[in-house]
Amino acid sequence: MEFPKSITIRIKIIEKKDLGISQQCMKIIQDKYDPNLSDFWFTVSIWLKYVDKAIQLKKHLYDTFSMDIEFNMNEFEKYPHCDLAKKSLYIFIQNMIKQDENMIKEKIHQLAYIDEYGEMNYSSILVFKQKYINSRLKNKIVTYLTVLESYCDKNWVYSIDFKSFCSDELNLVIGSLQTQAPDITVSDLTPYEYEAYCSSILNENGWFAYVTPGSGDQGVDIIAKKNDFKLAIQCKQYKSKVPNKAVQEVQAGVGYYSCNAGLVVSTAEYTKSAMQLAESLGVSLALTVSLVEKADLLYFNHMKKL
């Protein structure tokens, strides 16, 4: 089969870089040849251009990152350089996560706990995942994407959903630990860990929440916001019943932080006097498991009044 001169020239260029790939190109062209397609040779020319880019990228990946990756040559309508770029990005991400695997496992063991229902809860790990992706991985990935820009369309490169892939890879690590999780309950957390845990629960359920400074917090451990609604929360990591002092403190904190409402959340039940005082002052009381439900109820009641 005789090729047009422009096609022959492109194949010769590829042959100088990789004889095996040039032979594959000729076979694919012969197999796909259709004289009824008016733009057949134009399509082949574009495809060979992309094959050449894929060869260049393959060499760069091997020389710079010691990656030896094959690219898809089955269909000349496809984009072999993009196929290679995406494969290399995913391997790059996998390698970074593998390097951090021991740290990730240690962090997961710290965050996993058994909830009030006796079930292993990994919800606070969602916060860690997002922080790890955005703080630890993102900058390195963006730097790697600039390498791919030299070989692929820039808009295509930055359209790759690398965050979802990062999340999936982290889920594999988390999944491997589900049968190895430590026997930790909410009541075993330190007071500060309990505050951080409660804050993470709210953030995972549509709130913007943060822990106040440890000293001078004026009886408020967490500020939680949703739209224009602002909630003051005091966290009590108690084994015995929570007294009315907690209610008094969070009520004072509502005014100090200009909040719309106050709430006390605890690992334990409340004394009768604390419940009576909370009712008279309009302060909500919650157990850990009902924190989001009580916070949402306060928000909805506030919205009804607007």
C-alpha cells in the first residue's frame, strides 16, 4: 500500500525515534484504510502527530520520573499522547500516596472511633482527606501538570479530575484498615480532640465550623455558621452528667460572639437543673449523636422567623 508523501515523512520521523511504534502505525493505517473517507489521510496525519508527541512524552517520563508506560495504539482516532499523560498522572499520584502510606495509616488510626451505636465511624477522616489532597498533593500535582502542558492541550490537561482519583486512592488505603481499626470511643478522646471532632461533623454536614482559641474562649468551644445564622457551641467531654454551669457559660458566649443561639453538646447526659436552665434561657442541649440534628433545627427555626 502506497502512502501519501506527507504521511511517509511523518512515519520516517517516528521511525527514527522508535522503530517498533512506526511499524505498528503502518499496520494500523493499513487495517483502517477506507478509500471512501475523504478525510482519511488528514485524520491519519493528525494521529501520527499525536503519536510523535506521545513518544516524546514517554521518553521524558522515563528520563525524569523513571516511568516506563505504554500508550494506547489501538485506534488512530484516539489521542495517544493524552492517554499516556493521564496514565502517568495517575501513577504519579499513586506513588505520592504510597510514599505517605505509613503517615496516612497512622492518621486514620487516630481519627477512627466507635460511635454511640457501637459502629466504627470514619466520618472525621473526610476532613483529613480533603486537607491532605489540598495541602499535601495539590501543589505537586499542579507542578506535574505543567510538564504535561508541553505535550497536550492545556485546557484538556487542567480538565482532568485528579481530586476524585486522589480520593479513590485514599479510600483504598482506608478500606484496607477497616478491619484493623483501634478500639476508640468518643468518650476516650481528649477534650480538645472532642471539640475538633464535633467541628468536623458540622463541616461535613453543611456548616462552616471552627474551634475557638483554647484560652479566653468565653465559654464557647466552636463557632458554627450557616448563611447568616451563627451558633455558639460548648463541648463537654464528660463521663458524668453535665451541670448547669455549661448552660450559663454558653449563654454568656452567645452575646460575646454575637451569635443567634447557643448549644451544649456532650458525651454524657445532663442534670435536671441543667435541662431546666437550658429551657428557660433558650439554650439547646445535645448528645454527640444528635449534634447536627439539633444545630439544623436551630437554623431552620431561625429561618422561619425571617
